Amino acid sequence: MSAPASTAGAPATGLLLRRRRRAPKAAISARTRAERRLGWMLCAPAVIVMVAVTGYPILYAIWLSLHRSDLRFPDRTAWIGLDNYMTVLGSGLWWKDFFHTIVLMVFSVSIELVLGMLLALAMHRAIFGRGLIRTSALIPYGIVTVVAAFAWRLAFSKADGGFVPAVLNLQNDPLITTWTTYLTAILAEVWKTTPFMALLLLSGLALVPDDLHEAARVDGASAWQRFWKITIPLMKPAILVALLFRTLDAFRIFDTVQVLSNGSNRSIETVSQLGYNTLLVRLNLGLGSAVSVVIFICVLIIAFIYVKFLGANLAQQRGER
């Protein structure tokens, strides 16, 4: 007799659940509306300033990129549509500089990730002098990029009397040969920004519970297994953020390469240098703005790839849709 009763009660339970799901949301109180209005009013000045500071230059650059605008020939300014973009994307110089940028970005970010993880583990596990270690590790990141680039240039440039060519007994100037210029630029970037990567990864290490490591140690897991099976999966959000920030920053690399190459070594010229030379050296505002807009689009594509694909993988791991 109990089985039929439970069977009859199942539709009623399902109907009750559907009614609860379809129940209208509670009305927002007047106090909540007032708090939200106050929040918007407090944020409005900062939003207006950000739109004025960032939005207007972007829109103006897009507007200039659609014109033939050259300060050397101001009388020839005219609307040409997408011709500047066709010129940029059809130029072999753009694709060479794009390749140089990708090489610098991939190698520098990859090395920074490995070294940053090691540095973050050292700072996280330090027993004595933890504050001193963290402060000392962040010193390179606190140095202005141009100053750091000049330090590397004065150390590696044979023309400037650098000590590295003398110590290594190099016949050629390292900042003239292509592959040594690449190596110097990557080393300078790694030295400068690895502490930033380590700082972001350190915040992810702080979220890994020590109880999981203790339980895995009791179960006989080695340190390497605990690192790959526990630490890395739980740190993936922090790793994603660190890679995203550094990839976007490395793709826009300018000052380090500009100082090391003295702005004259085309074998390592980046897309940011191309935009600088076109816009400010050759005074071609239309073509230089087109280069800048293309760089901006590339940055958006990189950010979209990170957030869309890697972010989706993280959401699947957490069981979200």
C-alpha cells in the first residue's frame, strides 16, 4: 500500500518544485534601490574620467586611421577608408615585426612562468627572512624599464665599453648580431618582470590548503606528484591571470628593445616600434594610427583567447556551465 502512495506523491512533488522555480523574484526594496543609485553616483566620476582618458584617444586613433593624414603634407589630408589597414597588413615589414614580437613574447613569458613559479615557491616556503626575501625579489620590478634597459645595454654593448663582451671574449658586438640581440632582450625582460609573475603566482599559492598536501604525503605521494596533482590544478586561476597580464604586456614591448637596439636594429624591431617610427618619426598619422589600431585588435584577440578558452576550462573544472 505504501508504494502506490509514494508513486502518487511524486507528481505532486514535481509540480511543487516547478511552482517554486517559477515564483517571481522578490521586489527590490527602496533602500536597495537607493544604495545602488548611490553606488552608481560614486562610481560615475571615475567612469567619466576613464572614458575621457582612454575612450577618446582610441576613437580618435580609429578616425585618423581612416584618413590619409601626413604632417609633412597637411594639404593632402583626405578620407581613404580602409586603405591604411590594407597597406599595413599587406606590408612585409609588419609581418616581420609581428614575428619578432611573437618570438620575444613566447620565450620571455615562458621563461618567466617557470622562474616565477620557482621564486613564488621559495617565497612561500621560506621559514626565516620571508619578508626580506620577498622585498629583495621585487627590487628588479621596481626599477623603471628604461633604466633597466640602459643597464643591460651598457653591460652588453661593446661600443659602450660593456664588460660582458670583454669577459666572454666576444669579437662582435652582442647588440648588433640578431640572435644575441634577441637573447639580450629576452634576458632583460625576464630579469625585469619575473618578480611580477612570482607575485601573482604567490597569491595563488596562498590559496592552496596545506591539509591536502599533508593528506597526500600520508598517502605516499612524492613532492613532484603533490605539485602536479594538487598545487598546479588549484593554482590555475592565478596562472591564467599571470599569463594574461604578462602576455599582453610582452606583446606591446617597446622600451627595452628600443633602448637595446638604439632604435636602429631592424632585425629585432617590434610592432610597437613600427607604430612609433611610422607615427612619430615619419609623421604619418594615418598609417601610424592604423598600426596602433591593429596592435589594439591583436591585444583584444589575445585577451579573448585566454578568457574564452582557458577560462572555460577553469569553469568546467569547477562544475560551472
